[in-house]
Amino acid sequence: MAAESAREFFEQLAARTAGGSERTRGLTATYRFDVDGAGSWRVEVDDGAVSVGESDADADCVIAVSEDTLLGIVSGRQSATGALLMGRIRLEGDAALAMRLRDLF
């Protein structure tokens, strides 16, 4: 079932990634998603183990995005690369880590 809000997506992400994943094994990084009008969530990956919490703490890679764009990307209706090129996503920090997000989603 697709998430209907950023909050629902991040709650589902925490449940889906509990215990880690083969795709994230070896990755240690922090991400912060600043979702316009919805809040900020911090995703911590420690050698495959993923935790998600509502936070605006510093992170290795910060992604600023509207809720509509985020939901479009995670549902597959929109390309993350296209959204980035159109300026609908703003990145700060380690942009190479952003490329690893497909391993989480």
C-alpha cells in the first residue's frame, strides 16, 4: 500500500527496513529529509541496520523536497533524477550518498 503522507512513508520505512537489508549492508551514513510543510526525518544506516526518526539533526546528506515530490518518487510516478534536474529536490552534503537511496527505497 502506498503512503499517503510523508509521515506515513517514514513510519513504513522504519518497519520495512527493521533488521537491515542485504542492499544496505556496508553502508554507514545519515540522511535528513526536510519535507516542506510536513517535517524533518533522519534516517541512519549503520552497516545495513536502518533506523528512522523525526529529527532535524545534522546528517551526511540532506534532501529538501516537497511532500508531493517525495510521494511521487517513492510511488514510482516520478523519477528522482528528473526531479533533481528540475530543481524539485535540493541536496546538501555528500551527493554520492543520495545515489544509494534507491537501496533503501
